[in-house]
Amino acid sequence: MNDAQLVKTADPKREGKLGPHGARLSEDAAPGHLAAVGLRKSYRKGHVEIPVLRGVDLHVRRGEFLSIIGQSGSGKSTLLHLLGTLDAPDAGQICFHGKRIDNVPNRGRDLLRNKHFGMIFQFYHLLPELTALENVLSPLLIAQGAWGYLRNRRKHVDRARQLLEMVGLSHRLKHRPRELSGGEMQRAAIARALVAGPEVLLADEPTGNLDSGTGEEILRILRTLNDQQDLTIVMVTHDRAIAAQADRTVRLAQGQVEVV
Ligand code: ADP
Ligand code: MG
């Protein structure tokens, strides 16, 4: 999917109509809007089918900091993976800028994900053999290939350094993940998630492995990114106090999203 297709607004004939679960499809057309309508997802374990999402409707506005709270096993990670097109739903749709993104073929999904979505996780998922700076650069190398990357290497390195400075890690550029604390690893992961200039940051329990003080620091970084750079953030957490720091919170329970 190219950008021109992505930013094309939704069919005006859909204005005002309700989706299968009562969500207003016309809202999907708003620029920067990320929406899930009627999402269903089950996992199969042998002959047993485990329903996880049973018709999830969710609208994320551009520039919003939304938290999704739910107990362990309620399907938070599953939902976040679907929103970021890491996995496909069994039924329902995901729309971004008014265009469906859940049914885009693999290559298009990779491009979309690289360019428009950044992700951070509870366990950081940094590459252990790379330095903090190289970890931040890695999505650009993957997206552009070696030649494309090398042509703009100076510019990329400057950007990666700026991001690492912004998250307070400019004194750890050459450190490998095992030489960093948990909070420092999450800072590097945030810089990596932002290096391609995404519109949306998807955060899966970003403070789940950190002590509360360090978790607060990570949240402050997320808040600043949201306030000052208009970054849309969707953060899942099982922790009410963490969730309360977002602009809005919804709860995932029994496979559906409810307003808190
Ligand atoms: P949460 O992030 O809220 O803890 P998850 O989305 O990780 O929940 O998982 C929801 C449910 O789906 C859990 O019961 C989990 O065991 C199950 N599940 C998650 N991923 C898989 C998988 N790949 N295969 C089978 N079951 C899975
Ligand atoms: Mg999870």
C-alpha cells in the first residue's frame, strides 16, 4: 500500500452508518484515525479453540494517548498485535486513515508497519549483539536495504543520536543491551520505535518489567512524546495506576472493549 492509497479518505457513502458492532464507521475516515471494528481472534490448541477477542470495537483518535487495561490473559497483546498488523484477525477490520490495513498482503504490511507504527514491548526485544545506537538504526537498515541505508548513513546516525539524546541515553550509545539497565533498554527501544518517524506508538506493558520509579520515567517520556510531538500512543497494561496516566482508558474483558 502506498501513502497516496493510505491517506485517501473512506467512502462517503459509509458516512453515518453503523458497523457490525455499533461502531460508527464514518469516524474511520478522520485523518490519522486508527480503528478496529468487530475484531475476532481465537487460538487453536490441539482440538480446542480458545476465543480471545469476541468482537472488539475500538477507535483511537489522532494525537490521543489511550490505555487499554485488562487482566493477564485478557487478550491485550493479541489486540495490540492486530492493531499493528503483526497478526491478522479471524474476522473484523482494522482501518488506518480510513483504509483497511488488516487484509493488506505481507510486503505491504511490512512497509506500513515500518513507516507508520512503532512498537515497544515489556522485554524490550533489543538485538543483543548490537550497540544501543545500532539497535536504533536497525529498522532503517531493514527498511532501506544496505545500499539505501549507506547512501544516507550520516543523516540516519544523526537522527538516531538525537533520539537517544531525547530519551536521555546519549551517554550509552556504544553500550550493548547486557550493559544497560532495564530502564535504559526501554529508552533505547523507544528511540528505535521512533526512528522511522511513525504516527502511532503501540506499547505492550512498557513498564511491566521495571521498578515503579523507572516505570514513571518511561511514562514521562511517553507523555512528552504525546504532548510535544503529537504522537498517537496506544498502551496496554494490567496496572491501573499506569493506565490512569493516559488521556483515556478502556478495559478489555470477556473479549470485548468496555469504557472505563
Ligand atoms: P494478555 O496480553 O492480556 O496477557 P494475550 O493476548 O497474550 O493476553 O493472550 C490472551 C489469551 O490467548 C491467553 O489465554 C493466552 O494463553 C492465549 N494465547 C496467546 N497467544 C497464543 C498463541 N500463540 N497460541 C495459543 N494461545 C495463545
Ligand atoms: Mg500481554
